[in-house]
Amino acid sequence: MNLMSKIQRMHYSKFKHTPLMCALLAPSFFYNIGINIKNFLYEKNVLKEKKVNAKVICFGNLTTGGVGKTPIVIEVANQLSRENKVCVISRGYKGKLSSKNVNVIKDYEKIIIEDPILSGDEPNLIAKNIPNAMLITCANRVKAANYAIEKYGAEIIILDDGFTNRKLKKDVQILLFDAEKMVGNGKLLPAGPLREPLKEIKRGNKILLINKSAKEFELTEKIIKFFNYKSIEVCNVVPDVYINPSTEEKISKKQKNIYAFCAIGQPDSFYNFLKKDFNVLGVSTYSDHHQYKEADIKELEQNALSRGADAIITTEKDYVKISKYNFSKIPLFVLKLKNELNIERLLS
């Protein structure tokens, strides 16, 4: 387990004063000061949020990645683009395109930049799944929003992440949390998973809890009180299909012994899905947004074959980065998830 994986495990475990945690508490203290100063300046209008000529809907999270935000953004963009010109804006994290520029990854009709190494894995995944909406990457959300409005007539701007970026005024802010992990140990980065203090929940209009477990999730009075009596929706995430992207075939009932790999924010959630249906013989976990190389593919195949696996399974997000590689020795399948969510109620 690498250092980042160890830190993430600590983020979502009971708080303990280990040597590593003690080393992280000092930078967490100063990070807290910086965040509070920034938010204070916005609250007192010393710094001002800029309004654009379109409705702005922000999907963000108070904690670090892996909550399940991207699939929600895709579904909302598809629903709203039936009757409106919709532009999704992403920072393009880990993409090689300059985040200082406005990069049109997809217009309303076609994908313009297809390489996920350039755009980033999440923007690439979004672009492939929003046929009638457009996608832009840029760190400057105000600049990107104005570009989409002026050049493409965008009527609705959807921010894929952007809660901590306060330069662009949002009309609706929806905060997503993992229903099981919630806020982890409750500490700010880097000692914990929080990107902002818990009190900033007040800036959100709605809370969306992502339930990735097989158990039915109930909203208790404790949870409702924790989120300061905000409007709360629950999205149940369930496995939909395991499909071979090369052949479009579904995994067979005989392929029960599998090997899995991923490079996502919360890998345990993915592996837990697989354990419900398969005998997981082994896994390979890479850092979030890892860019795969051919050597990785060969190693994955070797690991799977040496354990006697019938197939390898990964996530949709990972597949966009490995689609150019050929798994010739063992079949590869991609887990597609389904969100059980009332989008109209979420946006009301």
C-alpha cells in the first residue's frame, strides 16, 4: 500500500494519534486558517462572486473525491439538455491541456478532443455520455462560463466540482456525500478528507447522499440534524451490467473467478460491488487519475492469470484510459453502474 492509500485509509477510519497523523495535523491547522479567511472575505463582500447570464448548477463535495459525482452530472446534463442548451464545466484535473485556457472537449454535436490524456479521464467519460450537451475544461470557471454563453449560447452551466471555488456565483449548490463514509474522521486536509470546514454545509441548497451499499438507506433524525436540516435526497447506486467493451458481450455466469483493478478516489466501494457477485482473487489499486502504460496492462494480465482468474474487471472511468490497449490473454469487462435517483425532485 502506497503512502496516499495509507492516508486515505486514515481519513475514513477512527481518528488516532499515530506518528503520520500527528505530522499531518500541523498543515491541516494552517489550511483551516486559509480556508476560513477566504470564506470570511466572500461573506463580507470584500471578495465578490461573479454572476453570469445563465443558470449555474454546482455539484460539489465537501470531502475528497470518489463520492460518485460524475455519473450524477451526466444524468442531470442529459435530462436538462432535452430542452436547454447545457454546458458542463470541469477543471480537467490531471489532463495535459492547459487549465488556464478554455478547452472545448465536446460541443453540442461531437467530441472534439478524444484523448483522455489531454482532457483528463473524468471529462472524457462525461463527454462520451452527454450526446446533446457540451463540455469545457478550464480552471477559471467564470471565464469558461462566459465563453460557453457568448460563443455557444449556453443557457445552463453545470459545474462538475466547484463548491470550493467561489469566484462564480451559483444558483443551485448540491453537496454530495458518501452515505457510509460521510465525513470520515472529520478533519480537514491533509489530516482528514474535508476540503472545507463542516460549517460550510450552510452554503449548499441540497444534500445528496450516495448509497453504494446493498442495504436500504434511511434518513434518521441524527443525519438530518447533522446536515443542519437541509433538503436531503438519497441516490442508491447499484451494479447494472458487466460488459466486454470490445465485443459488447456481458460477462457469463461461468466467469466467477475474477481479478480487479482501478484508479479511483474510493476503490473499496468498487471492490465491494464485485464481492457481491464474484470470487475476487486479487486486486491492483493505483492512485486516483493514474495514467496507465502498456507495462501496467501486461502486469495486470500476468497477475490475473497467475491467480487462475477467468476475467478482469475495472470501472468505466478507468476504461477510458486503457481503451487503446489490448487485453489479449484474458477478457476484460467494465462495470456499469445505475443510479436510482429522482432528478426532477433533486433539482426542484
